[in-house]
Amino acid sequence: MFKAFLIKYGEIGLKGKNRYLFENALRDRVAEVLKPLGQYIVSKEQGRIFVECPDDYDYEETVKAIQRVFGISSFSPVVVIDSSEWDTLTKGVGDYVESMYPNKNFTFKVMAKRADKNYPMTSPEICREMGAYLLERFSELKVDVHEPEVRLTVEVRNKSYIYSIAIPGLGGMPVGTNGKAMLLLSGGIDSPVAGYMISKRGVSLSAVYFHAPPYTSERAKQKVVDLGQKISKYTGRMKLYVVNFTDIQLYIYEKCPHDELTIIMRRYMMRIAEHFAEQENCLGLVTGESIGQVASQTMHSLAATNDACTMPVYRPLVAFDKQDIVDVAEKIDTYETSIQPYEDCCTIFVAKHPVTKPSIKKIRNSERKLEEKIDEMLEAAINSVEIIDIE
């Protein structure tokens, strides 16, 4: 029955003279997610994105794909009528109601949008006359303009579009319209959610993962790749940098106070991530940290971490409770993967009594104990990086 979808957006409509850039990005992202499913035609017209579907398309898979696109407020499967001639239009609307609603005992309201201002009827006239036609054709129907059970919408353009279903979108902004950032991705619950949340604001991503063989397994690395694939359904393609962090981690463990291990290791992760971020023309780093969740995420600890890099550090989850994060993880299907029991380098060599209020001055002094070898180790880690393209 439905051969097309009409996509509506929210925030994009407030963008003034630059709105076309956001519309183009949204159109292109919709086309990208639908491309593996078939030969769809995606176009834009006067505040709407239209998707024309191939004859053999899968309705459910198409809906799922569009629901993963940031920037959409809602979308509707539509019946398209090639003519806007009144008799053809009324019959098309009546046939739509006949097919969609076998039980006609409901209240309704007709809503009209007349994009073609040369059309001989105004929007209120279309609503009134169409409502009268439907009441005459289906005696069980009743009008309720305030709280109708069915909102029947007719949009008159070069063609006519009929719909009564509104499927919620994710909102936000189209990916890529607000620059690019480097996500520090681990196998935990938080960082995939952080990637999802920052991308919802239009930020495209690359990611870096710190691997510590033999203390972390290949299965732990695969777990992170799996998480990257899950969030890429929302964020688009990304490049994953897998950094061997073992030697650096052991060297820090050997030379630095154990209560400062997590902070110092985190600082070197930020430095390495910043290196790759600069290569990728990123505008900042993204982490899954939340204030007070663990010792390394107190305000003092976050300040000490920030001190190690010059790029801005974005923390989309900074004020989230753990349950808030879990709820989003379940929504985007990363939770079950994240809780698989494969440790990564964020969970090994953890101090029994980590410092919760680190002094930046003391941390810098502790790092001086690493001066003999650390630059050489950083260079080796960067030069031996493994790069995985995730789609």
C-alpha cells in the first residue's frame, strides 16, 4: 500500500539561511542507511524529505533504518496520488480510510497542507470539504477537531500525499553537520553511549581503543569492534584505531605511585587519542565519563585528565546516573555486548586505593619518572597502531 515515506525534521527548520546544508546532510544520511536495502530515491522539497521505495522493498526494515537517522522528528508512510485534481484526491483519501481502518467507528480530523499556493482551495477549505466527503462516504465516522483518534493529513504539492501514521524519529541533528570528534571507546557500558549521544548533536566520529595483550584478549578487542559496529548504525562509518598500550601501562605501573596509576594511564591515553584526532581533523575528544561514578571521574580527576591535552574534551554523560546510561545502552542495543566478561585495559592494573582528589602538580611530578623511555614508547604505540574501518 505504501510506496513512499515523508520525513519531517525539527531543529533544522530553525537554521535560517544555512538550513539547506542541514537538509542536504539529512537527505544524504537517509540515502546512506537505505542503500543496502535497495534502490530508494531520496529527495527534498519545501521542508520535507521524501523517500520513494522500490517495488519489492521490506517495510519493517525500511522503518528500522530510518529510525536510526539523527535529525528526524517523525516520519510517515504515505500513499501518493499523482494528481491533485479534487475528485481524484477525495477518492484517494476515501480509499485510504477504507483500506487502513476496517473498523470505521472512530473520531477523526482532516489536516491539510497546501504547498502549491495556486491550488484553487485553501487549506481550511480542503479540511472542511474532505471531512464532509468522508462523513458522507462512511456513516460510522465522527469528527473531533480537538482530540481525534485519527489525524488524517493531506499534503497537496505537485503530487498529493495522504497519511495518518506518525513514527517518532530520534531528533537531534544530522551526523556531520557539527564537525568531527575522536571517541575513546572501551568495552564498557558508558563510552558507546557517549558516542551515540554526541553524534545525536551532529558530530561524526572516529574512535580509539587501548588494547593490552596478553592481559587483554583478542575477544576483548572483538567486543569493542562489535560495539563500534552497533553504534555505527546511528553514527555512520567510523575509523577505529587499536593502540597496543601494554608496554606503556607496565612502565607506568613500575615507575609511578600506585594510587595515581589510573589517572596517569588515562592522561597518556588522552595524549595518544589527541594525536590521532589531529590526524583526523577532529575538533575534540569524547569520553564516557560521568562525575563521581568511579575514583577516576571525580571533578579533581577529570581536571587532572584534561590537563594532559590541549583539545576540548566532551563528556555527553557527565551528569547521567548509571541507570540513565544503562537505559540508553539498552535502547541502542549495546548493553548486552558491553557486559560480556572480557576485560580491557581500563579494568586491569586498577589500584586498590586510587586517589580521588589528585593534585595536578603531583601528577606532573610523578610523570617525570617516566621521562627516560616514555616518548619512545608513545612513538612505538602510535607507529604500530591497527586501523579498522567500521560500517
